[in-house]
Amino acid sequence: MAKYRLSSAADQDFEQLFEYGIDNFGLTQAKLYVDGLIIQFQSIAENPLHYQAVDHIRKGYRRSVYGKHAIYYVVSNDCVDVMRILRAENLNTAFD
């Protein structure tokens, strides 16, 4: 497998967290953080069943944590679909 793709919502989450990182921690630190997220996406794609199932949030979803963010994804036949990238305080409204 070892492929992943971001949903449009996850892509927006990614862009927003990068902008937040730049504004609050500077460009260098923001780049380091998103580079780490990308490595985490690759790790998820290589071993998608390794991470916790969170059917109580949404059926079929799994979660991997990176830093202050939780990566919510589903396993498809040919790749991993990253659905959202959220901080804990955003979870309650993210899947409405």
C-alpha cells in the first residue's frame, strides 16, 4: 500500500496548522512540524492497522497522534485517506 491522500478537509487543516505555526512559532519551526506530519502520514500508510481504531468517533476511522494533533484516517483498498488533522479541542465540532 504505502500511499496516502488528504481529503479536502484534511488539506485545509494542514494549511491552517502550518499558518498557525508560522504566526506563533516562526517559519523554521512550522516547516519542521509539517515535515514531521508528512513523515507520520507515510508511517500510517506503511502500517495503517497499527494505530487505534476510533469507531466511537466515526465507523471505520483510525487515529494516530503527532505532537498536539490527531490524524484521523480510513483505510481504503489502495491507500490511506487522511480525513482530518485536529487538535483535541476541535474534535467535538469537526465531525458534525
